[in-house]
Amino acid sequence: MLSAAQVARIRNDFPVFDREVAGTPLAYLDSGATAQKPATVIDAEQDFYAQRNAAVHRGAHTLAVEATEAFEGARAAVAAFVGADPDELCWTKNATEALNVVAYGLANASAGLGGAEAARFALGPGDTIVVTEMEHHANLVPWQQLAARTGAGLRWIPLGEDGRLDLTDLDDIVDEHAKVLAFSHVSNVLGTINPVGALVERARRVGALTVLDACQSAPHLPLDLHGLGVDFAAFSGHKMLAPTGIGALYGRAELLAALPPVLTGGSMITTVTMEGAQFMAPPQRFEAGTQPVAQAVGFGAAVDYLRHIGMAAIADREEALAQRLVEGVARIPGVRLLGPADAADRIASVAVDVQGVHAHDVGQYLDAQGVAVRVGHHCAQPLHRRYGVTASTRASAYLYTTDEECERFLAALAEVRGFFGADS
Amino acid sequence: MSGLDQLYQQLILDHAKRRTGNMPLLGAAEPPVGASHQINPTCGDEITVEARRDPATGRLLVRWDGEGCSISMASASAMTELAEECDPEGFNALEARFHELMHSRGQAQPDEEALGDAAAFAGVSKFPARVKCALLAWMALKDAVYQIEGADRA
Ligand SMILES: Cc1ncc(COP(=O)(O)O)c(C=O)c1O
């Protein structure tokens, strides 16, 4: 686990923490939305432009070779970080795009594209796509669209009162009609870590593809995609110290080789005639057009930084932060925790409903104390509806979060109902 | 006054509790002439506003139902009190003033005479993220009034 001294040293690596908000040092508890960036990542991006900027995978000049090496080196680093082979990792703009590439790839297969190899991905009436009630809209709406396009049905695994998936009817929901089981590794609202093993096992038994939304796990937990045995996975660089504009789609080699591409055009073909085109092997097949090269290089620097600190140490530290936040929230009258009440199998992302005060007002009050949290539905409207609210207030921590920041959040949270007269 | 106190003036907090006009909607028995549902997509705030013109006085009768932050609920309440003093034309003029105030980024001096309690929302215009909250009910009523005027024109 990271000591207080280590956390202090880590903070020195992040220029933004020199900032003040509302006359006090910034307490940034919105890493679930996007993480802050260490100087090594900012420098890597800048250094790429200053020293090596060139088009990748073409041209024989020195800069082009160096740029390609940096780009592919970043791919290898990110792939190793999540337990994948480099050829199984395709760059995307973010997780949303990655999930759409799978959903629309399946739609293309259903329309007959990709030939016999892609037939395994075809869906139609009578098939089902299964998601969960806790999904971020990015892992829900593309599947609704796929269902509408193919005539397949959409089912979902419900949430229990305790903020965990209710697996009572799993075998019925994921039955032999299921073709896809798409679920998040960790909920971006509740912080719940889902039982990937049980879900993958059930999906395998019925021959359904598994699609893991790893947006909130890749930044916070040691991740081994091969070990988890999922078929596809998606994550965003910006939530794990990397720049915006870069994310990744992971697919098991055999599946990526058969999945029809969604974006087509330059940089992803072998031969083009006026009648048709042949595509490159993955990952290039899924990387049409000029890629966000400097951002990919920044992503490589981000995972190097995280690996250097150690994901196990980060996860342990965040478990302690989760415990502090969860216990602190439990002590505040009129504040309801959404999500697991114990620190086990959850990350340090804590969403609450403050009785009698709307989340927007809570967030505004906290901001006036220099505490930055996320308010709203966090792109998970069905989840909020499940718990009878339209919005919540979420504090989410990361490796640079201090105990003191959590205490500042808790202290301000305890004052909110008084300020708005909700306690009278 | 701190930024927070400028935003959450006592008058606003009072309106957020009082919620003038937050009553059962007029419903089918007394068909509303104008009705509008508005959503703030960033936070999921919602409001339905119904308006009718009193045939005797020509003034508006306003009802609303909604859920949202204190700014949006208080704004609906203050708006209702003002709008019920107005005919459709008067409301439109008021709405234009309020709209302008909300987009003033804290620069405009509100006309307290014309805007009444709604002048207290001047501080909201310094918080770009909250302007939408203050305008939600007004957008709905503007739409409902437009429908009333449309029915008149037809
Ligand atoms: C669980 C989860 N899935 C998907 C996303 C979408 O990520 P992005 O907006 O970077 O595509 C997020 C980010 O908010 C998330 O937390």
C-alpha cells in the first residue's frame, strides 16, 4: 500500500495540484470522470511533437521510423499493462468508440459482411443481447441500437438493493438465446467490482460473446484480460492518466481476425480496386485514417507511470480510501450511500443521495469549498432510476488522493443539508 | 457576499421550498391550452408546465410539476408568481428580460421593478453551469404560451 509520503511524492508529479480553487488547494475527487495527468505524460506528448512528429507506418525517413517505433511501443506497453498481446489491442478514440466498434461490427456481420468467418457474429430475431442495469450509457445504447438493427432482443441483469448485480436469475437471463453478454468490470457510479469469472463462465456455457467495459477497472485494479477470459474489452486512456482522444479496444486474436471493421478507408487496407477492398490484419484493420499518435505515446507514458508505482499498491491504497469514504458517509445523517456499504469488492468511487438537496446543489456547495465532485446521472440513468433518484453526487479517488481530501469532502457533505435547510 | 451566497440568496431558497404553482396539473377535465415538458440533459432535471388564459381577466394561469435542483425549482416558483400577473404578451416581454439577465455573466443590473423576485437570480448568471437550471421552467412556459397564442391565431 502507498504510504502518505509516497502519495505526497506522487502529487508532486501532477502540475495541476499546484492550483487553488475557491482560495483553497484543489481537492480533486472527480477522477472517475477523468484523471489528472503527471508531467511525464504531458512531456511525452510534447516531446513527441517536438522531436519525432511524423506519419506512422509509412515513409522510410528517420522521423517516420522513430514515430512508428514510439506509436507501436506505446501499444506494446498498454497491451502488456492489461494482460493482452500487442496485436489484440486496437487504438480507438475512447471506450465509447471501442464498444461501438464491437456493436457495429456485429451489425455488419449480421448484414452479411465479413464472409463466412464473420457469420459467427451474426444476430437476428430470436437471439438476445444481455447487459446489466448498472451500465454506463456507452455500454447500453450501442446494444439497444444493435438490437433495433438486427431484431435481436435486449435483456439485462438487475441490480440488487446492495449495489451489486443480482445474479439469482443469471441462468435464465443468459440462456441459450444469448449471443452477447456486455457488462462493466466496475460500476462508474456504485464502485462495485463485478464477478467477471461467474459471468464469463455462464456466457461461455451458452456460447455468448463477452464484452467487458473496463473503463473503471483498468485505472484502479491490476488487470489481466487473458486471465479473465473475456472476448472483447474497452477502456479509455484519459481515466488512467493518459491524454484525451485515445482509448483501446481489446479483442481475442481469433475474434478480431474475423470481426468486420466499422470505420474503413486509408491505412487499413491491403488492396483496393474500384470494385472492392481487402483489409489488413488486426489491429490495423480497426485503425482507419490517421491515428492520434501523440496521444497514444502519452498513453504509453501513463501506463509506464502506473506500472512504476505498481497497480497492486494502488489498488490497496484505494481500498483504504474507499473504506474511509464509505464509513464517513455512513456517519452523516440524511445521506444515503448508493452502492456497496463495505470496502470489499468496490473501488473508491462513492455516490450518495443527500435527502432533500438536489445533487447539483450539493456539488455547488462542495465546489465553493474547493472540493470537485461529479453530480448528475453520470451517464447511467437506468441505474439511478433503479434507486429512485434522478441524480447523485459522486466522489471518486485515485492514486494521488489524500486522506485529507476525503475528510474535506466528508466535512463539507455533512454541512450541505444545513445550508439548504433540508435538516429542519 | 460570497459567490455561494450570491447564488443561493435567501429569496431563492425560500422559493425552492414554497414552489408556487407546483400543483396537480390541470388535466383532461380542464384542458390546458398550452403544455410543455423540458429536460436538462446534463442532470436529468425535468419540468412540465401548463398554462391557460383566464377568459375573464386575460391573465395566465400556471401549473407545473417537476423535479430538480433548488435553482430550477425556485425559478419555476418565482416565474409562476410573476406570470400569473401577466397576459401572454406581458409574459413574453418578461421572459425576454429574464433570458437576457441569465446570459449576462454577472454583468447586468437586474430591473427589480419589472422582474420582482426573479431579479434575485442575477447571481446565477455568474455560474454558466447553472443558467440552464434557472431557464428550464421559463423555456417550458414560453413554449406553452406560444401554443396559447397559436390557438388564438388559428
Ligand atoms: C464505466 C464506463 N464506461 C464507459 C465510459 C465512457 O468512456 P469515454 O467517455 O471515455 O468513452 C465511462 C466514462 O465515463 C465509464 O465510466
